[in-house]
Amino acid sequence: MSLAAMLQWALILAACPALHELVHPDADDEHHDCAVTAILSGQIEVTSIDPVPIIQPVAILVLLAQIYQAQSSGSFFLSCCILEHAPPSRC
């Protein structure tokens, strides 16, 4: 974020020489080196970037019956003997 702000500030100073002289009193000197003078002399080149296409992912339809074949094993509670008898009667 701050790098983008600094680059933007250097471009503003390159476009406005009077503002550059306010920031740097020796801006007219031939030995003055800063980011603004590098931009003005063409020493900074912008590289071109190939665009990266962003596409939607391809939906793959798979039937669950093909992946997971469940086998029915019956209810756990039917195998327990605790449910076979009624509670004891109270006299």
C-alpha cells in the first residue's frame, strides 16, 4: 500500500516540476538524483505482464452410488437385549 502511494507521489512530482522544486531545493542541479529524476530521464521501465485468465472451475458430476456403496447392517438397538423386557412391576 505504501509502495503504491510513494510511486504515485513520485509520478505527481514528475508531472509538476514546481512542486518538485519545493520538495528538493536542488532539483535543478545536474547531479541531483532521486526517483523523480529517474522517471523523467526514462531510467524506470514498466514491464508488461501477460493477463492471467480466471475461469470458473469445471463441475465434475459423480454419482454417489458409484463412489460409496453402503451395506445395510441393521439397527444397533435391535441387537441389544435390554429392550426385550419390560420394566419391573411395582407391587
